[in-house]
Amino acid sequence: MSWIAKLRKNPVVLKELRGRMRGRRAFVVLTAYLMVLSGGISLAFLPLANRSLASGYDLALRQYVGKGIFGLAVLLQFITISFIAPGITAGAIASEREHQTLDILRTTLLSARDLVTGKLMAALSFLFLLLLAAFPIQSLAFLMGGVELEEIVVAAVMLITATVALSAVGVFFSSVLKRTLASTVLAYAVSFLTVAGLPMLLMLLLTIATPVAEFLFMGGSGDLSPVTAVVLLGIAWILVSSNPLIAALATEAILVDSQSLWYYLIPLPSSPQFPNPSDLPVPSPWIGYVLGSLLLSAVLIRVSIRAVRRPEV
Amino acid sequence: MSAIIEIRELSKNYGGLAAVKHLTLSVDQGELFGFIGPNGAGKTSTLRILATLLRPTGGDAWVAGHSVSLDPRGVRRVIGYMPDFFGVYDDMKVWEYLDFFAACYKIPENERSRLISDLLQLVELDHRREDFVDKLSRGMKQRLSLARTLVHDPQVLILDEPASGLDPRARVEIRELLVELSRMGKTIFFSTQILSDVAEICSRIGILEAGEIVATGSLEALRTQLASHRRVELALLERGEEAIACLNALEGVSNAQLTAGNHTPGRVHLEFHYSGDDPGLSDVLAALQRAGFRVLQFREAGHDLEDVFMRVTKGLVT
């Protein structure tokens, strides 16, 4: 059975979507989401558009505005998804427990895997609809130019990954915790940490680490071995890749700087043992973010399935 | 008849608390078995173990040959379980509720519509098909819940207090449904605290107290078991006090006394307990007549289930 057919056959997906799309709720969420996006972009776009009109046709400015609109649209999408995803996934299993329907489901032939993946897929279907609905707003940027196809694809892949990861976090808390409230609080805490906490922490680290790095790499202390340099770079890469916003910015910087979507060459310091070390190719941080997040999501889903499957002791 | 539910030495402990203690019980195919006991007797724990929701601490149970510990999926195929609450889904219509659970039991899509119509007809909810589940009355929800347990045509229904919290009419309706389902060949194992439920419809009952079975059998069999403690009522023309003294002197007679609140003019009503067989009881009557008492009425009072229940249980809870 194909993946899609399996999804279609999963009764939980149909039930969840039926419930979610019924009534005004889905419509209100979609409208509010699009209003936030269009409102935010309008606020940023209008002053720039006025300047652009005043200065006549300025290609560089138009491209700059285009890139800005695109970046802002992606950022706003990311922030709104970070708000919505925990909200609709943190109650997935816990609410079944609270409504005392989980027991009934567990006596049917529905497997724990079908229940957890069904809940996740139903939530993702709605979230992907939000991402898709924002595409016309995003494409305003294409009128101005300046946005590369690679950037659009990478942004889409990263947004989808962030949506999957945040949903997996919500489903995970909802499976291992008994109460929807506790699950929601923790899912939002993780989401907030991802959106704001980690970047702040990274900024702090960078502020401290930059002078050190400058001393090590640029100042040429001379005795830093390439191994130490590689380890330090590895740590920095993991930190950068762990957050979608930072990873996206770093990816964009690499794309602009070296026109490479996949990797970046970092010169290593020379040392007596390695007088002429070759440049170190480092994968672009978006790759790290996508792979890391998907791996983490897979682990969280697995743990969730186990938690739901386990009979009461 | 062969046993379809077999419980052997089943135990369930919660920490240091034993909710079910070495329970051994079997229910035959097609039986309507009532599981009665006070709150905290271990009924729900036993039912949840049978429904594969709870892991037993010791012993095992089999439903249609499938072990609840080793083959829970096999058990789930053959049981329909109804907990003592109704799990409500908001935003779900009556037919959608049944459709969802039918899909959970892998019933093919093209068979579901017919199945749902049949089930709704059975529980007399076909006129509420398009209504939202949370708009139904409690009794209707309970009937829908019962329909839900039937979507995969299970051999055994495990029902935890199906009539609890219902008004008298809804209770009678559920009771009639259970009888109907039993007639259709389903084995029904249900728990209740409402004694009249079991007295009227069950083919066999089990009385559970403090995690242990204290009595099991048909209501008739239980009455016979209790025959050693039979209660006899009699009416005399006169000399009540003398008769009490005479009766208390006879072997096997105890608690002879005037019946409270029964004052037919010209008659004295008495009652006593007798522990003995039928010839012995006949001798008691003969002794009274020999002593010159003019007996108008001499009859053994039937045990109702309440009597049986009160006698076999001691008011213990775990």
C-alpha cells in the first residue's frame, strides 16, 4: 500500500480533519494567519516602496526590497507556525486521555502507530495548508526580483522541517504527559526556545566567542592545531544548525558569499605539523538543521508510539 | 457449553493494595453474566484486564482462547468493550462516531454505511443519525456506546456498569438491549451495582467483594446455596409469645420473633430462621400443631437478590 493510501485509510486522519475543518475555527485561524503575514509585510513594504518610487527605477533597491519581503515573509511564517503548531498538536493524545476515549481506542484494532501518526499527519495537513496559503504573499517578493530559486526552495524545505519538528514535539509531550495543559505549556516552551531562546543564547555565545575566534583564526597564535580548529568549528556548526533562524541566516550568508547552496570552504590555520592545511568544506547549516530536526522528529514519534502502546501497569 | 471467558488466579495489585485477589471464574458462551459487588470490589480492574487495558500482576485470563497477557490483539478482535463512562468526541455526528470506530476495526468502507444503519436501528437511534453526539441524552449516548461495541460483530461484550447514572426508563431500555443481544448469541459480561439489573436478566451472577469472588452461579443456585439459612413466616390464630418460646426450643430454629408491622386483626404473624432440610422444616410445623397452636399460614420466604447479596458480602472494600 502506498504511503498516501495508508494515510487515507488511517481513520484518525479523517476524523481529525473532519473535526478541524468543521465550523469556524479553521477558517478563523487561516484568516488570522494570513492577516498577520500580509499586515507585517505591508508595514515593511510601504516605506520601501515609497522610497523606490521616489528614486525612480533602481534595480539594486528593488532587489534589496524583494529579498527583504521574502525574508520577512519566511520569518513571519516561521513565527506564526511556531505559535500554531504546538497549539494543535499538544492536545493530540492528551485530549483523548482526558475525554477518556483513549481507552476505547486502545481496545480496538487501531495500532498505537496509526493513532500517533494519524494525529501528526492531520495536524501537518492543516499546517501545510497554512504554508501553502501564504505562498501568494511570499511571491510578492518575486515582483521585485532579487530572490533566487535556491533561496525559495531552501526556505520552503526549512519551513516544512520546522513545522514537522514542532508538531512532533507537541505530539511527543501529548503522548508522554497525562494532561493537555502540561503538554501545551511544555510544547510552547520548546517552541519559544527555538524561536527566541536559542538565537539569544547563540548571540551571547557569539559575543563571547568572536574575540576568541578572531584571536585563534585571524590573529594567528600559530599553535592552534587543525584538529582543535575542526572541533571548534564542529561545535559552532552544530550550534548554528540547531536553530532554523540562525541556520537560515548563515545559509543565506554562505549563498551570497560563495554562491554555494551545499557547502562552504573554511581555511584552517597552519601549524608546524600542518604547514599548509587544505580548506575545510563545511555543509551549509540548512542541511544540518533539516537532517537534525527530521532525525529528532523521528525519535520523538517513536517514543510517542511506545508511550501510547504501553498498557497500564 | 464451553467457557469463552476463563479467568485463572488473576491478581492485580496497585502498589501494596490488592484490588483483585486470585480470581478464578469462567463464563460460558452465550451467557449473560452479571458481575456485582460494592464500590472498590475490583470489578473495574477485572474488566479492564479482560479488555487488555490493564496488565495483571499475577494469573491470566483468556477470551475465546486468546490470553490477555500474551495475545492482547487477539482478544481485541473478539471483544467489544464499554467503559463506565462515555467518551465524547466534540464535533462528531452519530453516524461519524460509528464510522470512525468501524474504521478502527478495519471494516471496509463500502460495508460501513449498511452496518451503521443496522446498528442504529438496533439501538433505536436511526432518527438521530445526523445529530451531534454531544447533543444526545445520557441514555442515548449509552445506547450509541453499546452500538459502538458491536461494530466488528464481537463474540463477547465486556460492559462496565452499562446502566449506571441512567434514569429508570433508560435503564430498562439498556436492559432490554442486553437481553436482545444475548438472544443474538453474544456472551455478555457486565458489572453493575444495581441488583435488580442482574436479578431480572442474568443467566448467572458472580459476587465480588474485596477482590475475591464470594459467590457465583445462577440466582436459583445461589438461593439454594443459602437454603441453610432459610427464613420462614407463619401466621397463628393466637398465643404468639408462647409459640416463640416453643419455636426457639426446637432444633435448627433461631431468631423466632413477631413480625414487625404486620397486624392483621385476629392473627399473630411470626418469623424465624431455620437451618435444616425440608423434612426438618416439615417437622417444625408438626411440632407446632402437636403443641396445639392453630396455624393459618406457614411458608418459606423467597430470597431476593438483595438478601443473597447481603448475606454473602460482609461490607468489605479493598
